Amino acid sequence: MIAQAVSQSGVDKFVNALGSGVALGAIYALLALGFVIIFKATQVVNFAHGAIAALGAYLVSYFAVTINIPGRWMTFAPDWLQWSLSALVAVLLTAVVGMIVERITIRPMIGEPLFAIAMITLGLDLIIRTTTNDLLDNTNAGLGDPFGLEVLTFGALRLDAAQIATIGVTIVVVLLLMWFFRTRTGVAVRATAFDQEAAMAQGISVGKVFAIAWGIGAALAALGGIFSSVGSRGAAGVSPFTALIAFRAFPAIIIGGLDSIAGAVAGGMIVGVLEVMAGTYLGGISWLGTGFSGIVPWLVMMAVLLVKPYGLFGTEEIRRV
Amino acid sequence: MLEIANLEVVYNDVVLVLRGLSLEVREGQIVALLGANGAGKTTTLRAVSGLLDVHEGDITKGTISYNGVEIHDNDASKTVRSGIAQVMEGRRVFAEMTVDDNLRTGATTNKNATSVKDNYDNVMEMFPVLATRRKDTAGYLSGGEQQMLAIGRALMANPTLLILDEPSLGLAPLLVAQIRDVIVDINKQGTSVLLIEQNANMALSIADYGYIMETGKVVMDGDADKLLGDEDVQEFYLGLHTEGGRRKSFRDVKHYKRRKRWLS
């Protein structure tokens, strides 16, 4: 009887760790997708991704809490709808910021060494992060989200509303991206990713493709930043540390393959589940230290790279033999 | 139709590659542009198609006009929209994308769905082998199939002028003959062709007119038949000229004399 209860509690523990891991993985997947889309289309490793994520989260706080837009014009609407619209405005505005950043700092660098462009994104990270922190007054700001701490139970699995929303939004985003890459514009983005000059020769406007990629990438970063700052996980809201989430998502990007959309999702899930599982099952082993769960994804990333240098789903270069 | 007048192109503000190039492609013609490596053929193509920027090149003198409109300041997208499509040297298909998706990239500037469908059907009819490999990854096609795909992709833009840069490069003689027939077919359907080639025999056998380039300028031009019969062309591009049954050695040729004759 006791053994059965212990075994049952073990299953519950595993199922809940898995569920939380998937929810965390969904946040990493959103961040990884944004990063991958920018890299795929422009070959730019965007070190400002975390700063853009934090900016997106800050903008939700600003619109939903500080100035209550568009909620102040639609008091008849339920809270969740008002907040969702504020989040939508914030995501769109972050996308516009991404496009402006691309137009001013990245596009003039087309054809220049990638190292120089990477350094520019490092500078952008500092500028955007410092500006956001100044706007935050170097403290925390709640996003005013409607998720609260409500927990929903599905058999043994317990997920809070924010986790369910994160998983749901990620699924919608993935479906939208799958559709987008089959459209005329999506095909143009993929062509530009493979060979910019050949794409230009087909009449594809590479500048437009860059702008679209940065817009989508920034919007996805914003979503990642928002969902990392809501519910029980982000109870403190957006803070000067929110930008660091992108570095925690980095193993997901590498494990999945730098240029793979499917890889970004798979990598995000692997890293999220590993991190939570490590925290759940290895957290009690004192000699591993308290931060071991954060190291596990990096160890797995190194192991994957040793076996598959392009990541699990990364495109290997096709060469004629 | 296409007129290039006294064109000069400089790379990196230093290297002068085209030195006063002039040529013309008339409507309905196949025009061959011949020359050895480094003569400036591909630079000519880049100048016409608006791709010089990618290679740090600039037009410093001269004009390019298409149907009476100056296009030398156009970007590549605008050039394609004006009716000029190109098949790049080395095919440059999008290796990781499918055959169908490669063809779709060619239709980027064509917003008319009916026209895109017609062009697609036309390409499939012209290259039946592509029809059987529509969902295959382009990188796994043979060299000849990739060349067909590159030509098909250019045709998806519904061009009035098609520029092909060394389409016979690296292909077996049988495939070269096939590509040559395709070019003739495309021309018969009403598309003018500027054929940039080192394979003078292939190019002049189907061209109406030909230009021969050396070090950035045209040194000889004329009707293709006339060029095919020219002693110098035969000697240096076709390798046909013999003296008493013995092939003439380059060592026996006074280079400056030949240059003088080219320029006369």
C-alpha cells in the first residue's frame, strides 16, 4: 500500500515536472524561433535578442498597467481580453522597433564581415537593455496579467493558467510560421537565407526580407519575454534580469540547429524539460551545487554538438561530389 | 531593346573591369557575348541586372537602357520587374529547397496568379524531367537538371529578355546540345536572349549576332555566321584553324598583330 502510494507520488512528480518543463520549453522555443528566423534570413547572430525580449515585456507593463491602453477605451471587455490586446500592441511595437533597428544598424552592414555585425548587435543589446532598465527605474514592474496563481488539474498533471497560455500561444505561433514559410513572402525569406545574391537575381528585395525577419524575430522575442514574466514563474514581472532569459535559451537554439524552425521548437522543449527535470531530481544532491539544473542544458548542448555539429535539425551544406 | 553604351565599371574604386563596353540586343534576337576568363562578361551581366553593389562594383561611366528607359541605376528587383531575367553562372539554384519552391522564387515579381500558373505549366512542359521531380530537393538534381531548373526559374518571371551566363559550363556535350535547343525554343516563344559564353561554337551556332570581349571592351562584333567564319575566331575560340595540317601554336602568333587586327 505504502509502496503503491510512493510509486503514485513518483509518477505525479514526473508528470508535473514534464508539464512544467514543456511550459518552460515553450518560452525557450518562442525565443529560439525569433533568434533562428533572424539568423536564417540574415546570417546575423543577434546578441540583442534578450534585450528585445525584456523590452517587449516592459511595453506590456506600460500599456496594460501604466496607461491602460486599449483597456481604458473598452471597459466593457473582460480583463483577459483587455490584457491580451495590450500585449498585442506591445508585441507589434516591439516588432516595429526590431524593423527600425534592422534598417538603421544592420542593413547598411550587408556584405560586411559577420563578426562586425555581431559586435553591433552586442552594442544594441547594451543600448536597449540600459534604456529598458532606465524606463523600469532599475526595479521590477508587474505586467498586470490576468493569469494569477490559478492552477488547473488534468489528472495527475497540474499546470497554472500562464503555463497553459504559454503552450497554447507557442502552438499557434508554430502553426502560423509553418503557414508563413509556404507563402510567397516566406519562400522569399527562405531563398534569401540560402543565397542572397541568387535571391536578388530573382527580383526578391533582400532589404524587405531582412526587415520582415527582424520584425518577426523581435515579435517572438517579445512573446518569450512576456511569458517569462507572467504567472507564478514571472510573479515579479519584468525586471533588469529578464533579458538574461535569452542566454538560457541559447542551448535550445544550438541543440535544435541554428537555422531550423523545427529544431528551435524541439531544442526549446528539450532544454525546458531537462532544466526542470534536473531541478526536480538532482536538486537534492548537495555536491552538485544549487545551480546544476541551469548547467544541464549546456552539457547536453556540448554532447549534441560533438555528435551533430549542425545541431539535431540544422541544415547540413549540400555539396556536389 | 537592350542598349549598353560606353559602359565603365570599377570594383572597389580601384579595378577597372569594363572599359567603354557597347552592345545592343534587338527584339527577338539571340545575341552571343563571347570572351575568355576575366574579359568582363559576368561584370556586364551584373551591371545590367543591378547586382554590382553586391560585389562592391560601380558604374562610373556610360548608360544601360532597356526599351528606351535607362536602367543602370535600378536595383535587381526593379530590373526583373522591367522584364529582364537571368540565369547565373554556376546555376545557383537554392540547393536546400524543392524544385517547386525554386520555381516559386522566380515568380516573385509576377503578381498575376494566372500568369504564374501558365508560366509554371510552360516550364514543366519544356522540362519534363522537372515535372517528375517537383518535390525533390534541388541540391540533389544532376548538373543538367539544375541548369534546366535555373532556366525554368528565370522563365517564371515572364521575361522579355533572358540573360544566360555560361549555361554550358561543366555540362556533358549531350546536355550542352539539349540546353542549346532549349534556348532556341525560348527565343522562338518571343523572348530575346543574351547568351554569355566561352563555348563559342555552341553560342554562335544559335545566335543572330555576336560580340567578342577582351579586357573589358568589345574587340569584334558581327553577324554570328560571319564570326563563325572568321579566321581569328576559329583560331582562338573554336580551335579549328590549321596551317598545312598543323595546328597553329600560340607561340607562333604575334600577339600585337592579332590585337591590331581585332581593333581594326
